[in-house]
Amino acid sequence: MKKEEFERLLDVCCGALTHEAKKSGFSTSLQFENRVREVLDDLLKDESEMRVDFDSPPQAFPDIALGEYGVEVKFTLADTWKSIANSIQESQRVQSVKYIYIVFGKMGGKPEVRWGDYEKSVVHVRTSHVPRFEVELPSKGETGRKSLFELMGVSYSDFSKMGINEKMKYVRAYAKKMHPNERLWWMGDEENEHALPLNIRLYTHLDENERNRLRAETYLLCPQILKSGRAKRKYDDAAMFLLSYHGVLCHQARDLFSAGSVANPNNDDNGGLYIERALKLLEPELRKAAAEMDDALFVEYWGESVKPESRIRKWLEKADAIANRLVGLGIRAIWNFAHVDLELIDKNVVVENVHLSDSLMQLSYGIIREFK
């Protein structure tokens, strides 16, 4: 059967299913998929080499294999032509199928059943525990919309033949282009795929050793933490890394790196920058993290692959560049009212640290003495 003939058969199939949807409707995806199989089987009764398998594996892709043609069935009770589709891994792909179509049953609004070319209908990729395609049939009369594969610069035929590592290069490039300030959920290769724990954990409930290890990893991957205290979103990557890679939810990311409890656990009075003291306390964990962390993480967060023995040096270069960015903007003096003293490498910048707590204590003492 030629493609044009099969597509005409899909026209007839969708017309019959639309009539049924308007008359009595379909209430579940299983009911709809079974009916698609029945209608196709009836339409192909004269094609001895193309019979519908009513007992195909539930995870097979596409749902219905008919020789070199395949049909993926989608169903929704909502008034939309959009749906989450299969995993990009396609590990259950029926290899004999060359041409894949979608038969989509929409019960919301005006019930209708339509078909579309699978490659042209994939418009996005979403990530849950694994990246999955998102499909959407175009509205009637809609033209000019690009498929995901056009946006990624690769055909579906070529993409489907790639290994997961090669596929993820395209997916990550696409995600960074579409959402430059967001992160993908972690996904490694099939053999060493990173798995999140089933339960999300709270950072505050972890033991001290695990908290220190996670803080060290986060410091290393996210040197922007060292930006000015007023810098917006400087903790975003840190919070996303802990959640997406370790399944750890942190209520207040700032406290992990600059709070007195992490910079001054002994509650001494030695002064100094809290964040600097926190880094010194974590030096063994930082070195261990630099030696053992997956290189793919540095590619994801730093944009480059760095050998383990060079990661501390590279991190120091990034941290110095961030910490001295204000100086590079031409700022010659800083009047600092923050609760920690500010120190800069560039001694040509004048810093005046104002200790409001000292003034408050002196004021309180004056009041007490006055009313004795």
C-alpha cells in the first residue's frame, strides 16, 4: 500500500470515529484505542499483509503497527489537540515501522477525531523522570508552524536512530535555546542513568555529613553564589540542582551558604566574611566533590568539560571574576550596611563597613543608663 492510499484510509477511519464521537462519545483512552483498532481492522479486511494486532505489548511504539505504517493513538476529554507522547528513548520502537501517524480523539468542546504526520506533530520535549515528546495537531488552516525536529535541525528519521547520549545533545541545545535561564531534569545515558529517590527530602532533615557534601557540590557548580548580596536569582541554579539531581528541597537556599550557622558553627567572635569562612570549613568536601562529580554536570552548569584535577583552579577563576565584577563596572567606593564586613581583592576600592548592631547596642546602653 502506498502512503497516499494509507492516508486516505486514515481519512475514512477518522471520519467514522468522529461520527461516533459526536453521537455517543468515548469516555476512556482504552475504549478509544480499541475502537481505532477495530475500525482499522475492518478497513483493511482486504489487505492480507496488514492485519491489526489486538494483543500488542502495552508499551510498544507506535500503538498499532501495520507493516511499514504505524499509528500512535492519543485521546483527551479536554478541548485541546495537545498531548504528552512517548519517551525520546523509544526503547520499545517497532523496528519494521517506517512511517508513523497520530490518530487523535478530542472529546472536549466539539468532539472530533483527526490524524496527523507524527514527525510534523511533535512540537516540544518535556522532562519528568525522562524526556518525553509533546505532540499537537495544528488547528485547521494553520500553516508555518515548525516541528521540534525542524527547530533542533535534525530529521525524526535520523534522530530516532541515535543513542540516548546523542539525542540528549540535541534536546539540551534546544532547551537552552528556548529557556536559557532554566535547567533540565538530569538524565544520563541508558547504562548509567541517574535516578532520583522516590520521595523528595527536605534539606533541613539531612544529617550534617550529607548537608556538607551537598553544599560543597553546589558551591562548585554554582560560583554565582558569590555575587553581591543584592544580586537577583543568584541562588536559582543552586536550588534547582539540589532538587533535580538529589531530590532535595531547600526552603531558603541563601541560608546554605551565608547564614551564621554554616559560617560560624562555633559561635566565636573571629569576624571575617561569612561566605569566606563557610568555604574554608568546606575545603575537604570541595576537593572531594571536584575529584568525584560527573563531568556531565560541569558541562551542564559551566558549559565546558573540565578534568577533575583542574576543577578547583577553574572554579577559583570563575569565582574571582564574579566577586570582582562590581570593580570592573567602575565602582570606586562602597558604603556597606550589610551584617557582614565586605572585603575586596582590589585595594583601590574604598570600603566603609557600617556596624548598625554596634550603634544599636550603644544606643540601648545609653537609654538604660539614662533611666537608672
